[in-house]
Amino acid sequence: MHTKEEKLEAFGRALDIMDTLRQKCPWNAAQTVESLRPMTVEEVYELSDDVLRADWNGLEKELGDVLLHIIFYAKISEELGRYDIADIINRLCEKMIFRHPHVFGDGSPEGLTEEEVAAAWEKIKTKEKGGNSTILGGVPKSFPPVLKAYAMQDKARAVGFDWEKKEDVWPKVEEELQEVHEAIAEGSRDHIEEEFGDALFALVNAARLYGVDPGVALDRTCEKFRRRFTYLEQQTLAKGLDLKKMSLAEMDAIWDEGKSKGL
């Protein structure tokens, strides 16, 4: 591992390279915070993939790509005369110190549980100057829906708004599913959409209560579906058949075959 001085030197080198790129590379010079945004989202998803795969080599690369974007945004902000990377880092440091009075203040971290620290964290965030004035204010509207639901529920939990026992969530799940059936019978598309949303929100809540990340769980199922459907497609082609002309029973037979092979 590197010394602190070596780490600072490496960071300084990255800043110098960005300065040079903004001056001499037409593509880098043309970028704005708006043009960078979709690429940043893509980089974060690529980093997430490597975390899920436990690919430490890939993670090293993707962390570098995300860091590049942070440096890029900071450089553009500096050129606009708004703030620079030092302002960003100092603001981060002050925020972390403010949010951890049990570490940097008069309190003591000894004896505190993870849940107690999380609850205090959410309360402190609402008191920050320029921070979120509400508990859910920090949940981005642009979050993917499953992640947004999980984040909202987790923040509500941190201040005590949660089921007393995790088992208590199941009647709510069943209630929401029943309301989906009732909405379908009623026939209103808007009402059906609303009730499906309520049911999905309840299932995300159940997953959270049982220590399951619903996004990870759904992603596992998506990849399982990909493997089995790809097997179905490959076997169909190998047998000279046309998926569009096959019956569901015929497709199910090949699907079950792939399932029996552990796909």
C-alpha cells in the first residue's frame, strides 16, 4: 500500500492531467456538466456491476473512472468561478465531522449501536445549513424506482417509522395484492397502475425488513431469466424450430430442461 504522501502525489497528478486535457484536448475542452451527466450515470452502474461480481480488478478501474468524473466536474466548476476541488473536499470534511458528533464532538461512540448511529445521522442531516429540510428530501427523484422505494423506507426506519416486527409486513403485502385484483376487476387503468405500485412498494418493504436488497434480488432473477431464455432460444434454433410457431407447452419443456441443468 502507498503512504499518505504518495496518495496525495497521485491525486495531484490526476489534477494536473485534467488541467492539460481541458487546455489541449478538443473533446475534453468541449464537455459540460450536462454532457457528462449520462456518462457519469453509466460509470456508476459499471462500478455497481463490479461490486455485485466481487471483481476487485474491475472495481479498481471503475473507481478510477468515477474519480475522473468528480475531478472533471470540479474543474468545470472552477473554470466557471464557482468552486474548486479543495472547496468540494473541505465541504465533505466539514459535513462528515458535523454528522459524527459521537466521534468528533463531546459524545462517545462506545456503546452505540449501528441503528442508533443511523437514526441520529438522519436527524442531524435535517439540521445542516443548506441541507435537506425533510427526512426524505435527500432521496433523488431520478433514482430508479426500486432503489427509491428502498431508500425512502430505510430513511423512515432510521427515525422510528417502521414495523415493530418484520412479520407484521405480510398482512400489508396481502392487502395490497388483494387491492390489485380489485382494481383489475374495476377496469380503471390508472387505478390498476396505482395499486400495482402500492403492491411493489410493500414487497420492497418486506425485502428490506428481511435484510434483502430488492434491487439485487430482482437483478439475480433477471439474470436467471436471461440464462434460461437464452437456453430456450439456442435449443430451439439447434432443432430447427421457430419460437413464434411453438406452443407454450413446447417452450416450457425446453425451459424446464434448462432449469434442471442449473441454469
